[in-house]
Amino acid sequence: MSNELYGQLSVITMRGGEDFAKQVDSYLMGWRSSVNSFVVDAECPRFGSGEGKGFLHESLRGHDVFIICDVFNHGATYKMYGKTVPMSPDDHFQDLKRVIGSIAGKARRISVIMPMLYEGRQHKRSSRESLDCAMALQELVRMGVTNILTFDAHDPRVQNAIPLCGFDDIRPTYQMIKAFIKDIPELSLNENDIAIVSPDEGGMNRAMYYSSVLKLDLGMFYKRRDYTTIINGRNPIVAHEYLGRDVKGKDIIVVDDMISSGDSIIEVATHLKKMGAKRIFVFATFGLFCNGFETFDKAFENGDITRIFTTNLIYRPEELKAKPWYREVNMCKYVSLLIDTLNHDESISSILNPVKKIHAYVDHAVAEGRVKI
């Protein structure tokens, strides 16, 4: 890697992401033998009415700025008319724009790292609907953002809205597999003992990647919907139908981009157990758990789910971290590597394609006797 930097590195973390940024900063300082933090002091104070403003405590003229923003951090709050209000994705996005506005065009380059894409599920128009994600991306570009880095976008084709801006959709495949192998003793990755399943047709691409890299069978559920009814803006799912080889006696890895309410994941897991599957492991990049943890606790007690792996890219309440079925996949080092490479103005193509690293790690685990193939 070249020693030449695109600009002086500065990292800004939006509210709620301080712990994540601290770990990222620690890696960057270690790699560069720096005693000074790369994290810039920035804030978005609020008035009593709930209005806010962005404020920087130092100049970023000529800097290469990376802003880390978790728009789904409902653990961050602010005061409005004396009431404590949890921050919504809209609140976080507005604060992100406020910080960009406070830079006032002085930075040499601005890159936004938004782990879960703002309005990413509203990515296409199927009737008279707004195109929120596309509009948000275009707004960031108009404000001077050069690169947008996100993880496991619900539909990466939304980048077509900003064809002249850098957009990277990153998947935590290597980190998931590494955490899985470390956590599960006496694991077999033989195709006769384990298989990959996608919970719906929309997630087939990510499931196919796991299947290809690990050389395992692939199955899929498709959602049969009631198109005569609309509930909460969507057609309700009537049933999940399975397509694929027999899962009897096999461990199953269910791969998805996110867990929202979790109803679909639990229904899929229950269906697989009825078909004779052995253990059910869930890989989900983002764990929102919008409806709480009660149904997951019950599924764990019933043996329908063995483990759920999600990343630390978005907010996780302490209650979740204490659950016996939950495992956290730390992505701080990976994000640090992306920032370091881009700041050196180097390509991240090799970082985005971890096939060799996955194979090397699995081979090492086999040699140590931790994994059978």
C-alpha cells in the first residue's frame, strides 16, 4: 500500500456510534503508529423545540472525511418540549446532513459509511409510492458526498439513482463464517451434514454466495402472499413454501439481510424443524428485532433456533447481547481496513471479495480439528 494519503484522515461518528468509532479509531491508530485520535469532535445539539444544528469543533479544510452514521440507532435520544424522544431514522439522516453542512464544502472528500441504508426497503415503486432511498442518495450527492459505503443493501440496484457517485455494497460473509466456526464446536461443513437456505426469493443472491464459497447445497422458501389484502402497507404472507433438497438430519444456515419483526425467520425455522432439520443457525447482517425478543426466546426454548448471528454495525440493546441464542459479529476491524485503504486512495476490490480468506480460514480450522469436511 502506498504511503501517500488522499488527504488528512478524519472520522466523524454520528450520535450513538461512539463505541463503534472508538474501536475503529483504535485499529487506525495502531496501524499508523499514531498517538492522536482520528475521530473529529462534531455534534448536533438540539433546541427545546426539537430543532437542531450541526457543529464542528475544528477545521476540516483539505481533509479526507469519513462519516459513520447508524440511522437505526433508537438508543440515541434528545429532548423536545421536556420529553425524551428516541431518534428515528429520519432524525439521524437530518443530523447527517447537518454535519455535512457544517463542513461547508471545505473537505477534500466526504465519504459516508451508512451500515444499513436509510430507507433501503423503499427502493422501488410498485404503485403510487415515494422513492425515498433514491431521493436520499441523490440529496447526499448534491451536498458533496463522493462515496457511500453500505452493507448488505436490501436492493443494491438503488445505486442506479446516483450513477456518477461511488457506491459500495459490502457483505460480511467472511466475518459471519469466522464467527460461526469459532462459536460452534465439532462443526461439520460436509454437504451431507449442513445446507444453506434462503428465507425468500429476494435473498437468493447472498445465499448462493455462501453456498458457492462453502460448496454446500442450497434451498429456498418462497412467500405466498394474499394480494387481495393490504396490512401495514404490504400484502400479508399466507405461507412459506420450500424448494430444495431434503433437509432431514442436516444443520441449516438461514441467510438474510435483516431481522425486523422476525416472524418470517421463525416461521421458516419452524417449518425446517418439522421437515427434520437438525439445528437452525441464522445469519442476518442487521438485527432490528422491532417487536422485541419474546418470540425468539420461545423459539430457542422449543429448539427451533440454535443461534442467531448479527453484526455490530447497528445499535444492539444490552438485553439482546445477554440472550443465550444471540452472537455478535464484530465488524470494526473490517470498517477500519476499508477506511485505511480508501484514505490511501487504493482499490478495495480485493477486500470486497473474501473468497481466498474464507477458504484459508476453513482449511486452517480443518487442520486444527475444529471443523470437519
